[in-house]
Amino acid sequence: MEGFDEVVAKALDDFQVPGVGIGVIVDGHLVYAKGIGYRDLENKVPVTPDTLFAIGSCTKAFTAFIVGSLIDEGLLSWDEFVIDVLPEFRLWDQYATQNLKIRDLLTHRTGMPRHDFMWYNSALTRLEVMKRLRFLEPSLDIRERYQYNNLMYLTAGYAIEQMTGKTWEEIVIGRILKPLGMNHTNFSIDAMQQSHDFSYPYLERGKQLRRIPFRNISVIGPAGSINSSVNDLAQWIQMQMNRGVFNDQILISPSTLQEMHSPQVIIPGVPESKESLLYAYGIGWAILSYKGHYYVSHDGGVDGFTSVVGFLPHEKVGLIILCNKNLTTLPRYLSLQIIDKILNIPSVDWLAEGVDGIRKYQETMKEKRAHEDMMRKKGTNPSHALEEYVGEYEHPGYGKVNIDLVDGKLRATFNGIACLLDHWHYDIFTVSDEAQDLIISLEGMKFTFRNSIDGEIAELTIPFEPTANDVVYKRKPTEVLSTTAYLRQFVGNYEIYGYTVEIILRDRTLAAIIPGQPCYELVPHGENEFTVKSMTGYTVRFIMDPERNLVEEVLLIQPYGAFRAKPKNLP
């Protein structure tokens, strides 16, 4: 690795990365363990081999390993049905619910797209996330194709907790961290910042590099919350290459580990280069054929950190690359540069390729913005005054979005994330500014408001998941429209064409009783207006006498017409 420090230092400058921790293992020995650059850029504090970084999705191999250890004990099998382990488990699709297997959770072939914004920055517990899975729409059939998903690793972690009676964190400590002597590794941003040697997270926006706050992702822990260092992860990789043995202790059987390192599903898409023509996913690991060499690895990315952890089992070469910049491609290209150097094979200038890739990406994004602006219908206006968009919108899986008005602009807030909305065209608004830095910026995302049949704003749709349908949030009535005092004013008997319609109040809910028909529940929709539950296009509107504050008449609005009912015994 002679002269490599200078290569890395230049790469940090080219990729605009503050610091990196690098570990290289050859034939059971950690031959290179260094920190280059800064873990604290502002105070020029250097990275060391013990500096903690968030490793993101490299955590998935730890969760898969725990499942493998339970399989070795006969408590589980790769092909056991999830619902047999978690009877409360439910997905959108009943067939998937009944037939999904543990293997499917860990190989990203459940048919479920990422749906990351349903949990990102939320205060939900793992159990609460589990209960919401049934409301998240799939984009593929079960086992149709590889589709990366963090929520299914959360599900696997939750299953581990239910089977063992311990938290996922406790199990990982007992079965992996302690036996391997990974004494500095932890699971939370609080524990990380209590360490004497940790890195701050950084992000580049507008060609400016700046420190950002740590992001708490503990809820999705089994998919990505581990924080570790080069020296600690070297032990983990040593054990992987030594077929599950560390210091003469067998932590997992070779056959189980081999299953995890074997391709389970092809990752679709055109190969990134002619050096890597086959890309697959194992169980917690990605598998790549790199220049004819079997390469097992995983990338990781959380707010302000990016990493690669991998090994070539046949050559007994392992590598760890930990960076403190948001979604940088440096670890990927640096890993390939290291492999070429260690194996002494003809090398592509991967770092130059990476820099060129950044340039091409920036050009593509510039063209995309220009094209998007051409698609905008200029000179249009919203269908309502901005005040009328204000309110609370809700989706059973994604939760709530609050829309309010700030200095003449709409502001959307979800999971504690606030962003300003500029009018785009018609009833579509675009995210123009974010109150905090996110792992993936929402700027430019389109929020679409929809009107009900009576012309009132009823829904908000957001394309949070690009491979599935837009998420549809239903507008909630204001709290005052659901109070008993408010609802009581509509109770009474009303006459229409000689029939009596009785409006009653039952369990803080209005209902309409019509002779010879079922009881219809009325759902608050707006001031003095209700929709009929489970009946599209049916609305009940109470017309009030403003002087006496009494019901003057009732409009029964149906898809084929509107009918008037008068109060009986009107004083």
C-alpha cells in the first residue's frame, strides 16, 4: 500500500469528503488501517482507525447473521413462513402475507418498494411501524424481482426480538460484538457521541460542504443503525472470511454462512462496467463478479455517512471504507481501486471514473430541471385561496401531513420535517425549501391537491415512493367538527317526500336512519357537511338559519341529483 495515503488524500479533495477510515485485510492480517482527513472538519480533528462512523445498511449483514445463528439452533429456518413466527404480521396483499418467508425478508424479494418516508425521522416504535405495513402498497408481486427494502429488515429484527425475548441490540451484542471484541461499536447517535473518537456527519449542497445534525434511525435499527470503526469491523470481516470462526470459537456454522454469501436473487439493471457483469444479492450481502473474482460486500448510507464493507473469500482479502459525507460514491470507487492494487491486476483508474461520474450526474440534473420547467403550465392559478389548503391530511401507513400558511406560502410538515411549497401549476405545488438537511432532498417534489365532487379540497397526493403509486392523504375535518356539542345541533327528524329521515348521535358519530334501509354513518367533511361512509359521491349538507342557528333544510347530494329535506316540527 506504499504511496496510497497520497492517493486517498487527493481523492478526498476530488470527491469533497472531509475524512475516511480505511482497513485492508490480507490472509488474516490487518495490513492497512488508517484514518485520512478529518472526523471534525471545523476543528481539524483527524480520523483514526478507531473513529466511529455510521455504517448504515452494512448493518443488514449483522441482522442476517443473527437469523442464521437461530437457524443453527433449530429455532428457525430460512424458508419458514413469516406469519408462523409473527402471527400479527400483515401486508397489503393477503397472498404475500400468507406466503412470505424469512428468506424473502432478507433478500429483498417481497414485492414491497422502499417506502422509507413512512418511518424516516418519525417517533414511531418498531411495533407501530409493523402495524402500518398492511397499508403500504406493493409495486411487484411476491418474488417477482429484487427490490431493496429497509422495512423488511426491521421485520426480521422484530421477529428476532419476539423469538428471543430480547431487543435486537441485546442479541447483536451477545452473539456478535462481545465474541468479536467489537467494544467500540454501538447502535445509537447518543452512544456514538459519548465516545471519545467519533465522526460528525457532513453534506454537500450547492458545492458547499457543511456539518449536519445526526439523524436518529433507531426505529429501523436492524436495517441500518450500527456505528462502528475500521478496527472493530476488521474483526467482523476476519470472522466472515474464516467461515464463522473467531479465536477458535464457532459463532455460526460454515454451511449457514455459505448460504448467506451465495446469490439468492439477481439485481436487475445494466452492469455499471464491463468489469462487473453479474450482480446479485445474497442474505444480508451483495455479490459481485468483479474481473472474475467473487466479491461479497454491502454499501451503507445514512445522513452524512457512506460506507462499504466487503471481502473476496477465495483470495482472503477484506476491506472497510468509512466516509463522513452524505451519499458519496468515494467508498465504492475506492474499494475497487484497492482490490486492483492488492490483487495486482490491471487497474482501471476508478477514482477518475468516480469524479467523472459526479460531473455527469450534475449535468443530468441540470438538464432535468430545465426539462421540468418546460413542462410547467405557466400562468395558471390554484383553484382555491391558499387558506383553503390549510389543514391536516392523513394516510394510515404514512401518518399525517400538516399544511399551514407561513408568510404567504404553504408549508408542509410530516414526521417533524417541514418544507415550503411554491405554486407550480393548477393545484400542484413544488417543494422549494427545506427546514433541515435530509439524506435525499425533497426540493422539486410535487404535492398535488385534489378536489372532492363538491369542489372542496379533499386529498393530497405525494410521490414519496417512485416505484409505486403516489401516497394519497385524506383531509381530516377539524377537531371542532367532531365534538359532541357541534354534532348535536343536527340531531332530529327530517321529512322528504313523505318519508322521515332520522339523524341520531351515537358514540360521538352522526348517523342517518331511513325506513327500510341500513343505518348510514355520516363523516365530517367540512362545516355543516358530511360524507356518507363507504359511499362515494354521497354528501349530506345542513343549511343553517344564521339568525337562530337552527337547521333550515338538509341537502342530500347523490351522484344523480340533490334532494331537499325539511326539519319536522320546525319552530
